[in-house]
Amino acid sequence: MTETETNTYDVVVLGAGPVGENVADRTRAAGLTTAVVENELVGGECSYWACMPSKALLRPVIARADARRVPGLSQSVQGPLDAAAVLVHRDYYTSHWKDDGQVGWLDSIGADLHRGHGRLTGPRTVTVTGPDGGETVLTARHAVAVCTGSRAALPGLPGLDEIRPWTSREATSAKTVPGRLIVVGGGVVATEMATVWQALGSKVTLLVRGKGLLARMEPFAGELVAEALTEAGADVRTGTSVESVTRENGTVVAVTDKGDRVEADEILFATGRAARTDDIGLETIGLEPGSWLDVDDSLRVTGHDWLYAVGDVNQRALLTHQGKYQARIAGAAIAARATGETLLAQPWGAHAATADHAAVPQVVFTDPEAAAVGLSLAEAEQAGHRVKAVDVDLSSVAGAGLYADGYKGRARMVVDVEDEILRGVTLVGPGVGELIHSATIAVAGQVPVSRLWHAVPSYPTISEVWLRLLESYRDS
């Protein structure tokens, strides 16, 4: 077999995180030869520095919080968490930062793994520089899929690199608990990591530039999470920007726009994400290095009929599960185009990632949990829908009272009053993360309110909030 044959595939996937793995899985299932290029660990950000380690850290925190609200059990769980055991639990779920299992899975589906830094060097061509400096050229007959994800974006503060700040990677992989921790930001990473490290023994100060937490959700979500973090001992300061950061004799000193001086052992910047596209050769095909990639609903990059951008790099929804959904759509679209099949590109079709616009679910694993799908009230109104918001206090549901003494939570259903379908649902409270999929089905399926009356929630579960929401909508 010649060198050209060896390096030619139907599909080349740049990035072996969950998104790249799923693209490869779908193209291999369609019978297309597939190469996957990865310069770090197969499994990507989610497996080693995001979803898995963060949720492994959070689970003991949430379980203890829930147990403390249960009569007959609460007195037994008043002591501190075993931080060392929690970190060991985290290490297990990251496979100790080894990717043997994920590499074995790629091999099992028949995808070829190329270790090294992959760069586009022209249309349908990727050049991989291996660990030894050697180069391998991969040519794609049908498609190249960019699945390189995103990285933490740090603000342009002078001297920031010198103080060795934490990003999400350091926050989820730290080996010890800092005595004091500053968290800069108010989004998902900031609130989840504040929850973790406060519970593990850190004194957390949360510095939030905006007026509240979780700004992409309904306002009450951030309010309830902020209230709980404050009750847990964190110092939550909204409307506060960091003007300068230094490290003096090992101590981090952050000075705010209000002139306050905050000291800590570590500082985490959770201030957004940037596309990991700065060094993948975009300039060789007329695109801007470091840019987010614009795609259609089949995930094909605008102006390039062979190039796909899947997951975080297209900035449609920076969530692992949404990226994997996109990967399934993209893999199917690549296979359809390669075999000359008709593309089913209409909304909700097999080759259209329609959910990216209408039904993106997310769970924030704080205490209380915050979960949402679809549009918030403000987003629905901005999109031009004629909607009505219906709110229910979750503590009014019998199942919530049984779940926890003093249950605090809230639910909102955003109803399109013209089409009588749900545009969005938000739930905040202990245990609501496992309720959001029912809302996702209702939103993605565009289930009429009249039919939802026949989806009877089991008694006594927290899911009975659906009945309360429908009754409130009927009576409003």
C-alpha cells in the first residue's frame, strides 16, 4: 500500500473529545474510513477537566446538602466532608488523566488515531506534527470536521500570567484544598466551583461583574443560587470588577473597582471561553485564526462544502451534550452527502441541528440545582413570540416537601399563547436536574398544552409541579 493510500481517508476529525468521538462513531457506522487527530488526551476537556471531574466533586457536596434536609438523617451528616476522599473519587472518574480506555473505544469502532498537533494545510488536508516532530499528511475525500472545542478566556489584566491563576482546568484538577479562594465570574463554572470548594473547606469570595449570577437563565435562578452560597459561607459580591491582581509572598491580592483588597491563596478566573482555533491552519483556507466558525444547521462551515465545525467551535451551545447532538447530526449529514442521499435539512430533520435554536437543556449542579431548556421569558419576547410566563413555588408540591424539609425552589413555564406550546422551562431547587428532560421533551416535541394535561405526573413526586404549572396557566 502506498503512502498516499495510507494517508487518505473519507473523513478526518480534528479533535478527539466527546464531539470528535461522536462524529467518528457516526461516520464509521456509515462505512466511511475515518482518522481522528488529538494532541492531548482522547476524551477531551469534558472527560478530564470539565464535566466528569466537576460533577464527581459536586456529587458528595449535593448529597450531603440533601441529607442535611432529611429528618432522622440530618444529625448524622453535620460534620465536614472528607476532602481527600472526594479528590480520590474525582481522580477515579478522570481515569487518573489517562486515556487508555477511550483509545480502546476508538480502536473498537475502527477509527485511526493520529497523535499530534493537527493543522489544516489546504482544502481537505490536515498535517499532523507528532510528538517526535515527524509530520503525517492526512487527506479527506469527503469531509474534515473541526472539533477542537474551546479554552478558558482570561481577561487582559497586566501581569496575570505571572500570578499563575486558576482556570477551569486547575479548579477541577487541584490536588489540595486552598484555604481561601477568589472566584471571578458569575456563570456556570464560577458558581459550581464556588459550591465545591466552599463545601470542601475553602473560604470563597465570588466577584461578579454583572448584577447577578447565571445571567443566561431566568433571574430567579441566580438569586436562589446566590442566596444559598451566601448561607453556606461564601462572600458573594455582585457589580464588582477586578482591576488588578498580584501575588505577594504566595498570597493572591485582587483589587476591585471599588478599591477593595481581597486576599486569597488561589484565584479562579471563570470569565468566558474562546474558540480553540488559533493554531489549526484556518488561514490556509481563508478563515481567521482564533475565530468561532459559522455553520449551517448541518454543521457545515459557511463557504466550505467539505468543512464542518462541531461543538464549542461554532459557539451555538457550549455544552457537551449539545456538542454530541451536533456530532450525530454532522456525522449523518457527512455520510448522506458522501453517498449521494437526499439531505433531510428541514427543521427537526435528521440532518438539521434544530435543537440548538429551540431546545437546549442545561443543568447547573449547584445547591440548589438550576435547570433550564429552551427560551427564557426575556429571550422569547426578544424573539418576537407572544408568550406568558407561569411561575410556581416548588415547595407547594407534596413531593418537594418529602424530598427535603424547608425545600426552596421555583419553576417557570414560558407558554406561546398563539401556538399553545412551551417555549421554555426553568426549574430551580434540590433534585431538579433529573426533572429537566421531561421539559426538554415537551419543548423539543412542541407538545400542545392541551396534550400535556394528559401526561399525568406520579404522586407524590416533585414532577407534580407540571400539574401545578398547567393549573396556573389555565387559571391565569
